[in-house]
Amino acid sequence: MTDLAEVIAKDLADYYVMVRDQVHHWVDPLTQEQIWKQPFAHGNTVGHLLLHMTGNLNYYIGARVAVTDYVRDRDREFTEPEPRPKAEMLATFDRVIALVIETIERQSAEDWLKPYSAVRESESKERLAIFLRCAGHAYHHVGQLIYLSRELTK
């Protein structure tokens, strides 16, 4: 019989794979120019959303759970003036998804309940909560990517 910790790990890992696949589905067809174009007077570009999603996961799960040396500059995720290459940003995003999945797979039943804290994240009191919140946050931005992608390819 599979225990709850194994089910949590498998389902979370599968969810993050789905997020990665959806990001690629909506971003891969866009050109370098399109990912940095802001089609509306408000909101973000696809490029800035990719930077933000990557930074979010690198900090909340990478730095705070996997204990990487990642230092986040959240403001720059939304203001980066230098358009980075699409392929480079997607590769970085893929690496952070792989890091998240590896970190999920390393969690024991006790690890899911370990205390958690991070800057700008007072709601997550234990590790399981941050993995769930980051999953929801990532998919929220997938929704924005869908909207932007459809607008940019009209």
C-alpha cells in the first residue's frame, strides 16, 4: 500500500510537470520579439512572467527548502530591461522545475511537516503548504501566459 507522503510527492511532482508542459505549450510558438512585447497598457510581458515564475520557485522552494544559494531580486523579475533569449529563459525555468521535483522526491513524511518561513510568505507554516502555494501561483501565471499568447498570435 502506498502511504500518504508518497501520494503527495507523486501528485505534486506530476502537477509541476504539467505546469512546465503548459508553459512550453504557450511560450514555445512565440518569437523572441513577442515574448518581450507588452500587448496591453497594463500587466507583464511573457518574458517577465517567465522570470517571475522562475524566481518564485528558485526562492521559495530552491533557497528555502533545497537550501540552494539562490538570491532573489523580485522587483527585477518585473522590470528586467535587457531582453533575455527565450531559449535561455525556458531552459532556466525547466531547471527550476527539475529542482522542485527533485526536492519533492527527497521529502519524507516528516519533512512535509517541518516548519517553513520565507520573506513575503507568512501563510505557509510548514513545507507542504509552500509546495501547494507555489503550485497554485505557477498555474495562475500559466493562465496569464495563455491570455498573452493568444493576444500576441492574433
